[in-house]
Amino acid sequence: MYLERHLAVPLRRAVQAEGLVVLEGPRRAGKTAMLRKEFADSLYVSLDDAVDRQRAREDPERFLVRLRRATVIDELQRAPELVDYLRRVEVELPLVFASPVRLGLPLGRLELHGPTLAERQRRNALSISMIGRFVPARVKRGVEDVGWVRDQGWPEADLRGLVPVRDLDRLILFAEKVRAASGTGLQQQELARQAGVSHRTAVRWLEALEACFLIVKLEPIAADFGRRIVKRPKLHFLMGSGNFESEVVSEIYRNACHAGIEARLGYWRDSNGLEVPLVLEDEWGGARIGVGIAETLTPAVEGSLLRWMRLSKAEQAAMITKVFPKTERRETRVLRYEAGQL
């Protein structure tokens, strides 16, 4: 049974407004199923087909001209010559492209990831623009306990296309080390040492994992509020990390992507260990909203968030945990969410 995706509406609007749109996202996220349903009247071409792929690579211009009507072109990354052509030439034909890797094309771009918790529960997601802005109502859960979405699969072919890999087992080992480090500050040299590869190789492999939508790096926000701050990015595996903080960040990031908006996420940590694991850069009101994330809420966890609020002069913040204890709120400006409400 087809699962309705929240990105379907932003995708249709983007195609109507821009004509050319690239839909990117990891394999098995549901890109093909959504495109074939939402654009059932359009021609569908997959570059997995050897004949179409050869035509697209040999003469991209002629390949596109022959289409003559609205078309969905899947597996775009398999024709590098067509990708280069799209970087250089404006195309007027309404086209929707799909790719499991980031291509960096100067076109309208949307991301589809694995189903979010809200999509699996068939309800609207918590809007990223509203976190920290209202007291959340309780969510009526269905009979099915959907849990967190797990690993979507290993994109071996896509990774091989991005980086030359002689020892696939070592790349898999490296990816497992990255997964184990999910939710911590990025230490490229240490990851390289653990996997037995050079620092340069680790950097390239991290770029490939990011291009295949396996990881996301949160940059520290620039404001220091008079403190010496950590400037190392923070690493999060997007699916199946086994780390609660990464699962929450992944859910918020994917909810934003599926709403068709840019997820402006960062974090803040000073040299004394005071940390806010997620900071939403609020482009709507020009404010920053700190988000505390912890499996179990303790006075120390909530106290750290309150200290950051005083430093940053933030008016509101949010706390996300698995289940909140039945205690009175310490601070009405800290709005509480259970992870299942995302």
C-alpha cells in the first residue's frame, strides 16, 4: 500500500513554478514510487535502462529534445554527461529528475528521505517553525507502534561511483565507526585511525557518505555569547544510528526536508562542556531556539538549557525526551515534547 508523503505537495508546487526540479534522497526512500504516483501522466524514463542511458550520455541535447513532453528521469547520476549538460544549458521542457546522490545542479532541489514518524503514523509532522513556540497537544497514537525508522540499505554502487574503493570491507568498517560516533563531535583523524586509513581518505569517504544522505553534519552556531566555544562540527547518522540524539535530529531534519524548507540546524557547546545539542536558526523571526535532547529528563539537563537561555537571551526553548516524568515544569518558557510528537 502506498504511503502518502508530506513532500508530495511541495514537489508539485515546485514543478509548477520552476519546471525543472531535482528530487534527491537515499535509496529506498520512496522517490520512484512518489514520482510515478504524483506524475502519472508524465513520461517515465529510468537511466538504469542501458539504451536510454547510452542515448543520454552520447548526446544529452538530442536525448532531451526527443522527449517532447513532461518527463520524469530517474537515476540521473548514471549519466554524468547529461548532468554536466544541465549545469551549462537552460532547458525549457518540464522535467523532474531523481538521484540517490547529491549532484549540485543549479536547479530547484528537494530531498526525500525514509518515512518520518509522522508519515508512518499518517498525521501532520511538528512544524520546525513552531518548535519552542507553543505548548504541544498530546498526539493520539494509532494501534500500530511504528517505532523509529531503521537503516534504508547500503548504497554500495553509489559510493563506488563517488570514490574509488579497492577495499569495500574497509569502507564498510569506516561507515560503522562513523555510525558509532553519531551524536558526537566530528574527529576525522580518530575515525581514520580506527578504520586504518589516511586522514585524506577519511575526509573523502565522509564527503561520500554525506553525498549519499547517510550522515548530516551540524555546524556550531557563530554566536559565542562571551564564551570560548567548540568549533568542530557534530556528526549525526540519519538512519538507524542507535543514538537518541541523532534520531531526534534526523526526525526534525527530515520533517523539514519533506515540508520543502531548508533545515537551518546547528548546535552550541562551550569549552566548559555547556551544550545545547540542537539550535534552530529561526529565519522567520530572526531568533535562535535552543533544543535540549535527552532520553531521560533530569534537573541537570534542563538546567543546562536554562543556563544557555540566560547567556543567549533566548525567550523560549524546547526540550525533547522519550517520556517526561510527572513533575511540575521548572520553567514555563521551556516547552516540552515527547519524541513521539515529532
